[in-house]
Amino acid sequence: MAEKNLPLGREALEKLTETYPTPFHLYDEQAIRENARRFYKVFDWIDGFRNHFAVKACPNPAILSILREEGMGVDCSSLSELILAERTGFKGEEIVFTSNDTPPDEFREAARLGAVINLDDISHIGELERAAGLPELISFRYNPGKARSGNVLIGEPHEAKYGLTGEQVLEAYRITKEKGVKRFGLHTMVASNELDSAYFVETARMLFELAVRIKDGSGAEIELINMGGGIGIPYRPDDQAVDLGYISEEMQKLYRQIIVPAGLDPLKVVFECGRLVTGPYGFLVSRVLHVSRKYKDYVGLDSCMANLMRPGLYGAYHHITVPGKEGQSFDHFYDVTGSLCENSDKFAIDRQLPKIEKGDLVVIHDTGAHGYSMGFNYNGKLRSAELLLKEDGSVELIRRAETIDDYFSTMRFPEAPA
Ligand SMILES: *Cc1c(COP(=O)(O)O)cnc(C)c1O
């Protein structure tokens, strides 16, 4: 069971809306820090353990700075994310660059920063060489194809556009070793929002065994294994969180069985988790604009898919609470919607909730990752503010809401006739 609590009650939220009108995303600093510390403690047997937070999950400098203070690195996949990482103080190998379909200027920027460059395709060896020269350390993204199954969010590995095939991967290390690359990493990412702990143990086994095959087949000694992201979170109250302790223990056993005898110890293992790190600690706070009765009952919020796409995009479940009505009976069924002219703009369908009235505050849970960041401007909707509930209980604006001027700032209107 996953508890779905709010860090602020109705009164405090109402008060907050006097300064910051809804909708907004609110992040809980203390919970993010405590969670980061738990994550690191579980894997403390790994020398130099690090999670490279996937910037795309929550690309806000305030959040990234908190995670940097907690010892995390970042995982970037675009020029903007690299610049954001640099401006937030991340340096060198604290930055992993895991991109695909990569333009040359992004390789150049990643190389300039001294990031760990994780190549998605065997042809990118030449691309990187031409763009920036080959660095001392190179990593490759492995796609196991039919050897593993994926899940609904990321698809089946053999259908996925990412990574090198089993045949290409040995060749890639052979080529780069010949070209003088000295240090090697190995990466995979085969699941997204996966809640089965055993899945990650299998991923570790797959990568450890592959590291040995790479050493035997190409002479390249892997010093860095990147398990990717994709650790799920319990979006539903009856979901079971992933058991990191179990994953860590089983990984340690595999490390002793596979890595140590192959002479690959010490080898650094890292993750690229985003969702696990901030997902549960963000909340989208909205106000009810309308309650309407049609063929079904609808609750219309002042937020929309521009603020949170996951339900509309994947049919994903996000828990919804109505602050102040926690004790009431959940005897109503509503579709909770946004205002886009797009019927998929629903945060929930047939959700059992207490009776909702116009003006109520409604909180959508677990928006701390892949929430704000997926936002867009369809229908001319503006992205909301992001707020940080700090450890001392104060609230700081960490990104202002977009304005109408922001929306029009990229447009060019025809000259008015004289
Ligand atoms: C999206 C992504 C991540 C983060 O995924 P989470 O589900 O947030 O953990 C990590 N690595 C890569 C390459 C990704 O594309």
C-alpha cells in the first residue's frame, strides 16, 4: 500500500493560492532529500555509486541543485538539458549524455563538458569522432532485443529505436578500443515505470554477463555499468513500491559471482532514475471551475493536459484528493477534466470521489516527474508555475507561470496596413 498524503492541508493551500494562483506544481523538498538519502544508503556497497537524475523528469534548477547537494549527477539527452546541467553546477562525469538521433552540436557540447557520452548507435562512433573527437571514456547503450520484454510505456526492446544490438555491441567496443579509447561504460534502459523488483536484478545480471563477454571478445574493460532509469513508483494506492533493498542485495550477489571472478572489480554501477527520485513528491494543485452533469458527471479544473500529460497520453493513473474532504464518503463518480478541445484531456475517468463543488481545490498526486516537463502550449494554454515547499515550511516560487506575452513572443505578425 502506498500512502497518498499531502504535505500541506486545505487551509495552508488556500492561503498559498492568495500569493500563487492555481494551477501550480508544488514539490516537497524534505521528502525529496530523504528519499535521495534512502536511495544512496541502499547501494552504499558500490564504490562511487551515483544516480544520474534524468533531467527530463523535472528540469528545474532548484530541484537539480537539491539533488546535486544530495550527491546526484544528471542524465541529459539534449543541448538544453546539457546547458541546464552546467548552469546548475554539474561538471564532467557527473553528467551522462544519453541521447538518440543526436545532432553534432549536442555531441560537441557534451564533449566540451567532459560528460560521459553514451552512444545509441554504432554509426555514432564516427559521428562523435567528426564532431568532437573521441574522448577517453565511451559508453554504449545496449538493446537486448527479443532477449528481454519491455512494458507498455517503453514498448518491446526489439521494437524500440534505442541502442545497439547484441552483435553490434562487441564490434563497437572493438572499434573504439582500436581508435584509442581508454575507458569504457555500458548502459541499458529496457523498462519504464517498472514495479517488479526482480526485473532490475535480471537487468543487472544481463549487463554483468555482457561486461564479461565484452572483455573476452574485445579486450575492452568495462569500468562503469549504467542500469538506466525506469524504476517505477506506486501511482495507485494499492501499488507496491519497488524493493530497492532486495535489488541491491541481489545485485551484490551477482557482482560477486560474475564481476569479481572476471577481474572486473572494482566496477562502478550507476542509475539514471528520474521518476523514483522526484515523482511522488510533486503535486498539481488546481481549482474546480465547473461541475457539470451531462451523460456523465464532470469536474472541470483550471489545469489541463498542458500541465500534466500522462493520463491523456498513456491512460496513466494519478491519484486525486480533495483537500478538506478527506473524511467524506466517496460516493460520487466523476470524469476530472481540463479545458482543452480534446476529449483525451481527462485526468481521471469514472473516479470515485467525494461530492465536489465549484471552487474546491483538487490535488493530483505524483506529478514530480514527467509532469510539468511534458507540458505544451496546445490550444494556446500556458504552463503553470512551480513552487517548492522548503524544509523550513516556507514556499518559494522556483518557476513563474507562463504569461500571454511568453506565448506570443515567438510569433511574427504581418505589418498593419498603412
Ligand atoms: C527517461 C529516461 C530515464 C529516466 O526514466 P525514469 O522513468 O524517470 O526513471 C533515464 N534514462 C533514459 C535514457 C531515459 O530516456
